[in-house]
Amino acid sequence: MYYLYQFSKTAKYIGVVSLVATFFSDLMIFKLLCLFGLFAFVEIALNFSVFKCSVLQIIAIFIVNKNFGNEVPSVFNYKSEIEYTLPFEGKWVVINGCYTKEFSHSWDIPTQRYAYDFIILDEEGKSYRNEFNQCESYYCYDKNILAPADGIVVEISNDAKDSLIFKKGKFFSKSPHIAGNYIVIKHSKKEYSTFAHLKKDSITVKVGDSISRGDIIAKCGNTGNSTEPHLHFQLQTGQSFYNSAGLPIKFNNIKLTIAPNYERFDHRLSMPKEQILEGYISRGYNVAAG
């Protein structure tokens, strides 16, 4: 399926170029090659969750801007109603996310503006041992995911199998949703947390459950749009994964340290530690309970 998807991404352009060529030539070969354009529909069908998500995220940009105008939440105009702790045990590395545009997970996607991706790296800057294409090889896979504050479970999805890993940055999702298996928790009237890419059948809670800070709610997995096992965590104004505004997260009692050999994993720049506001985090750093 993955290789058919990759072929479709290229084949559709052959169809487009051939279509243009038919305006300048009567050769039958160009008319036949136009059929390759149909692979565009194959590409959409094989990766429909991403296509659907892209459309919904574009719509969400207008919805959030209409609802919040110039008051879109930021570290300067929003203070969390709840104190949040880290959603995992031990020391993990922030590989995506910050409270600034330069280092953000996805600044232009309203709900994911202040989202974070977490993994575990060893001293050599590697996220796995043994075979890179086996989820079980990754240090964070199957690790406990914790509730960062008290709340009520309002949404769960557990339909996805782990995505296939082919090489760095290349994967094939086996999920109807880009978040894969996920949990949404309501912490207050306007603060909800989302945990994505969870391992199938590892979720220990159900909708309606009241949970306490530190409760184990699931295991880290590799479902949905996930290039390798990791935890995607975000805070948002509502339950909707698309139409909510992301909220900056100030964590309680954390310790940030530079991740050894992080540049071997990710060549992007990290924010200088002295510039990171107290209680906040940014990519390129180990984070653990203080």
C-alpha cells in the first residue's frame, strides 16, 4: 500500500503533463498517459485521513480567527486555569513545539499552535535500538502516558493500528484519523488536553471517567500520522481537534536540560535555554519532573 501510494504521488504528474502535451500534439501516447492523472484519486483514497484533515484544518483557521479575532491565546494574554504536570514518567525529549512562532509545532494550525511532540533519546541522540522499522525498538514505545491534571474523559478513539515505518520521515498510516488513537480530557470549562498516537488497546480509561493527576491513561504508540513512536500532547479551548484554539502550557515543577547529541536527531536550531520562560518548554531539551 505504501509503495502504491508513493507511485501515485508521482504518476499523477505524468498525467497532468501529458494532458498539457495533448494541446500541442496528436500523438496517441500522450492521450494514453493522461490516464495516469487518475492516480490522484488513488493517492487521496490511500491517504484520505490526511486529505480530510487538511481540509478541516483550513476551515478551522477561519473559524478560530472569527471566534477569537485579535485575542488568540498566547503566553502574553493567557494564563492557565490549571497547573499541569508532565504527561509521562522519567525524562523525555521535546522534539517539536514551543510557545513562539519560530519553534512552534505548527503555528498556522490553530489547535496545534502550542502542541508538543515527546520521545526518549539515548546519550548518542538515537531514539531506538536494533531495527529502526520495528516500533518495539523505540525507547518511548509502550511507556506509560499520564494525566497531567484532574479531569473528565470526553473523547476516545482506539481504531488505529501502528503506522508502518520505512525510513526517517517516511511512514504509512493505518488510521482513519491523523491523531491515530487518542484521548481528550476536559480539565475545566475552557481547557482540554489531547493525547495522540497512542498504542492500540492500551487506553485504560473510558468516556465519562473522572481521572486524577498522574493516573496512567494509555501507552505511547505510533498510530496515525507518526513517523516514529512518540507522544503528541496539546492543550486547547474545546473538545474539537480542529476548531479549538491551542493554549500555551505552563508546566509545574519541571527541569530542563540540554539533550546530549540532539543535533544528530534534528538539525534544526533550538531556543537558547536562558530565553525560555519559566515553566515553559521548547524543542531540543530533556524535560523531567523537577
